[in-house]
Amino acid sequence: MNQYDVAVIGSGPGGYVAAIRCAQLGMKTAIIEKYDTLGGTCLNVGCIPSKALLDSSHHYEDAIKHFAEHGIDIPGEVKVNLKQMIARKQDVVEQNTKGIEFLMGKNKIDVLHGLGSFKDATHINIEKDGKTETIEAKNIVIATGSKPSTLPFIQLDKERIITSTEALKLKEIPKHLIVIGGGVIGLELGQVYKRLGSEVTVVEYMDRIIPTMDAALSKELMKVLKKQKMAFNLSHKVKAVERKGKEVIVKADDKKGQEVVLTGDYCLVCVGRRPYTDGLNLEAAGVKLDDRGRVEVNDHLQTNVSNIYAIGDVIKGAMLAHKAEEEGVLVAELLAGQKPHINYDLIPGVVYTWPEVAAVGKTEERLKEEGVDYKVGQFPMRALGRSRASMDLDGFVKILADKKTDEVLGVHMVGARCADLIAEAVTAMEFRASAEDIARMSHAHPTYAEAVKEAALDATDKRSLHS
Ligand code: FAD
């Protein structure tokens, strides 16, 4: 029987990063993956393919809406070739998953394909094509991720009543796509199909989209998406989703309790994701779940069984690839006797619509709840030369800082390339920078990043120079 210092179950961003860091630290490491390709949700049916389709659809939208203004004339009609768009997306996925295979080889990590299940706390059975192999590992990391969840009354047929997984490989452009859930995934995929020509209606239970982010971001993003002709039904409680031939009928109650009936040809259900532990046989190892089906862990990401750890979407916290990666590194370094730390307050959140939305730290609502005395600095993207040059005028950067100490407590932004701009805020906040620290740093001109400096200047005695 093969013996390992560490066996990681699941090869998503949590699992494969944990495996690499364990190997770097000299541990004999195996990674177990039930699918043929490595990379988990993120690389196969999540972050990467969704961004590939967002990029392709963005190019198309630019071509039909903005090229003429830029002085680029295209003779003839610009058309979408959905088959090619999906094929390119799949190529991108393959390049990335092959990249993980390469990294596993480079780090001498044994890749074992098959369904991993606990035999006991130090043995894992790996089952593939009716054959079972058993390995022994001193330490085990559960990194089995999550799956799309649904509402109890919705029958997903994966044809027209679909999750994000199917939305990444549709064979036709929906005429009317009804998206249930105005969170990150629903809005990103909704925008893809809106750009490609679908009518898109978002139905959201809460009274705003991206409800966990700062309310100013919800408001700005919704304003922009409405301008792009996406429709929104907020404060609507979906109560039925029915399929009739090629039609999908969604029934919801609005906030007055009046029934609203929407008819489309596809319904994308994006109501969140559930931690995935099916088939793991956790009972055999005695590993406990919490009341929401997540693997219970302590601050060291250790389960109730001392040699078994869990990371990523399968435990509490934000379901984000970079959070899973940090946790993978943390567990590996703990196993090597180091003292790593994750600052969970500074995990950035991003929505890759265009304009992008990004945030780190506390929202204004949270600061109010906590009774913190804070000040706000804000700067509109439209006041930047860079934004005018590219005609990306929507959005703003908003910085929340402690009124007394000037320490930056939260940075919230909507606009072009905010997904990249947020890194500056994370760095600043990790070093507990004040708004004035950011305001006094030179930012290249012309860049979108100047909006961060200007918002910091605004937070520092309203000293913004360009608004
Ligand atoms: P996963 O990536 O889910 O990987 C778990 C792996 O474990 C899977 O490969 C699974 O097959 C395997 N596995 C499960 N059980 C077993 C078993 N018993 N034996 C063997 N293998 C098993 N996050 C971001 O940060 N940025 C984004 O832009 C972003 N976009 C997203 C877009 C979409 C459409 C979706 C669905 C998600 C997106 N996410 C994004 C979320 C991100 O994909 C997850 O947070 C991330 O993949 C979690 O990583 P993980 O390692 O915990 O689990």
C-alpha cells in the first residue's frame, strides 16, 4: 500500500495549491480527483470558463456597439458563432487544467484519479471503474469543494432549467433567459447572454443585487446593467419553475404578495452553492459536519479528527478560489510546523461584469452597525482621463476610513478593471495604511488606479484634485 505524509482529496484551487505547498515543504504528497481533469470547479466550470465567455461576449459587444465610435468600420454584419465561442472557452479550460497536471508532475505529487472515500482516519479508498486502491496518509486534507444548489421545488432538467455548469456550454443563445439570483454568478452569466442578444431578467429575493456587498455598489451596478437593458425583479420570492416544451415559466410573489409570471426559454438557477461531501464516507473517519453541511474546522482548519483538515468551499467562509488557495497554503505550512495566518477580513470580492465590481474590508452598512466613526472618500471614474480615453465612464471608487486615525477600513469600487485595482487596496490595508498614505503615493497617469488615489485624497480632508 502506498504511504504518504499528506493526501489531499479534491484538486480545485484549494486542493492543488495545498498539494504544491506540501510538496515544496518536503512532504510526500498525493492528490485524489474523481474527474479526469484537475482544477476543480474553478478551472473546469467556474472562474476560468466564465471569464473566457465574459471576454468573448465583451469583444462582440464592443464590435457591435463601440467600434464605429472608435473609427473602426466593419463591412458586413458582425455575428456570434456560439459554437466557436464555447470551443475557445473549452480550449482555455484545457490549457489551464493541463497546467495543473504539469505543476503536479513538477512537484512530484502523485495524482490518483477516482472517488476518494475514507476507510478510517488514515486510509483512503480510491475507486475508479469498479477497482479500488487504498492508500495510507498521516495527514489528510479535505478539499472537495461545492456544487450548485437549488430551491426545493425546482426540478433542474439541465436542458432549459439549468445551473451555471450548463450555462457555460449552451448550444443556442436563449431568447429570454430568466436568472434566479442576483448574486455574482447570476449577474456574470446573465451579462454574457445579454451581450450575445438574449433578453435577460433577473429575479432576486433580496431588495438589491449583490446583497452582501456595500449597498452603493449594488445601486451603481444595477443602474449600469439596467442601462444595458437587463431587467430586474427585486424583492421577488420565486415559488415555482415549470417547463412546458421549449418554454420555462417562473412564478414569483412580489413584495406586496402579488403573483408575477415570467415566461422564458431558459431559466438559470443561481441561488448559491452547497458544500460537497457526497461519497466521502466521513463517518468512517468520524469527521463532523456543521448544521449547514460544511466540514467543521477550528482556526487551524483542523476537523474534530486531529490529522484531518478541510479547506475551501467545503468549509465556512466565502466560496472563492483565492480564499481556498490561502487555506491550502495555511494547512501545508501548519503541517510543516510553521505559523501561518490568514486575514479573513481582507479577502477581496470581485464581480467580473463590465464594469467590474470589487471590494475589500468593511462595508458602510457594517461600519454603521458596529458604531464605528468613519469618513468617506469617493471619486467618479468619469473624471479620469483614462476612462474618457476608453469610454468606460461608469463607476467610482469609495474609500471608508476611520475618522480619528485615518486607517482605511474598506475599499469599494465599480468600474473598468476594478478586479485588478482592488489589489492595491488589499496591500494597503494589510499594511494598515491610512487614506493619506494612499493619497501621497504616486499613481501612474493615465490609469484607472488614479481613482484610488483621488478617493483617498477625498477621504483626506476632501483634497481630491480632479473632482
Ligand atoms: P472545487 O474547485 O469545487 O474543487 C473540488 C474538487 O474536489 C472537484 O474537482 C471535485 O471533483 C473533487 N472531489 C469532490 N469530492 C471528491 C471525492 N470524494 N474524491 C475525489 N475528488 C473529489 N471564485 C473566484 O474566486 N473567482 C471567480 O471568478 C469565480 N467564478 C466562479 C464562476 C462560477 C460559474 C462558479 C460556479 C464558481 C466561481 N467561483 C469563483 C468559485 C470558485 O470556483 C470556488 O470558490 C473554488 O473552485 C473552490 O475551490 P475548492 O478547491 O474549495 O473546490
